Amino acid sequence: MQSTVNKIEDAIKRHRRGKIYFADDFTSLGTSEAIKKALLRFEKSGMLVRLAHGIYLYPAIDRKLGLGILYPSVEKIAGEIARRDKARIVPTGAYALNALGLSTQVPVNIVFHTDGAPRKINIYNQQIVFKHVVPKNLAYKSDVLMLIVSALKEIGEQAVTDNDMKLIQKALLHEAKEKIAEDLRLAPAWIRNKIRQII
């Protein structure tokens, strides 16, 4: 019979490099202790890179330009965590503004609202913070509009500029108006009014 090490190695190598794995992905392949030892072995050999506790990367490596390991973005890692937990997330605060081009500031702590479990994860000398909110705040069909609402809340009604709204209008160009109209019912009244003026 194959050992846990060989089973996990085969499972990992069936996928393309750049994939993010969780220790929980391998629970059917051995005991928790055997899985832990196998992942530690792969980390030491360089086959896997440990991103955070229980989170690993099967690294893509740029040999052409000599860039070495290509690390995933914090947003991709957060998205993978959300998919694993079957939760929805939306960036908030300064990170939401940065994602829409409304600010060049990159925050040290990246905060996501989620309908999943609250938690904090340290990655790349940064901290991903998941804050639980009521599901209604994440019920938008349009991820873009959900991000915009989050960003506008961060700016505040009185501080929103014409340039901010031009950038938001650009972000909404490829969203169906029917979807926007339906989602706007979930937004605060002042945000509904501002969005309706630009669509």
C-alpha cells in the first residue's frame, strides 16, 4: 500500500503549480500525525511552501526571468480560504479603496467582511482579518458593486469626490444594469442615490 507521503505527493502533483493547499485537503489520505509529518517533509524539501499555519503553496517558479517562486496575492489566499469554508467575503476599508483604484495606500492589515467564521491569519508580514457580518451585507449578486458599497462606506458620504465617482462608474461598465438595480436595494440610501446618478 502507498504511504501517506506518497499519496499526498501524488495528489499534489496531479494539479498545476501555483495551487494553494490546506492540511485539511488530505484528511482522507492518512492520520493527522502522518499528514503533518508529510507536509513538514515537503516543506523542508522545497516541494511546498508554507504560507501560514495549515496553508501551503505548490509553488510556480519563474526560471525564465529568474524571479524564483511566484507567490499568490493576499486576495487569492483569502479567496481560497473563503472557498474552503464555503463563505463569502468582501474587502473593506483601505484595501477596498486600493482594489478599486480609489487609493494607493496598501494597508498592513487587510480586512474582509465574511459570513463565515471570524479569524486572523498572518501572511507576508501582513495580517488577513476576517470579520463576521450578517449575511445581508454579502447578499449582492455583483461582487463589483459589493466592493464599491464597502469602499464608499469607508470614504463616507461627505468625502466622496467627483473623481471617485468617475472611477466607480468605470468599474461598473461591464456590470448588467438589471443586476446593479437589484443589488442597490441592499445599499444605504445615500449610496443608492450616488450610484443611480452614474449608471
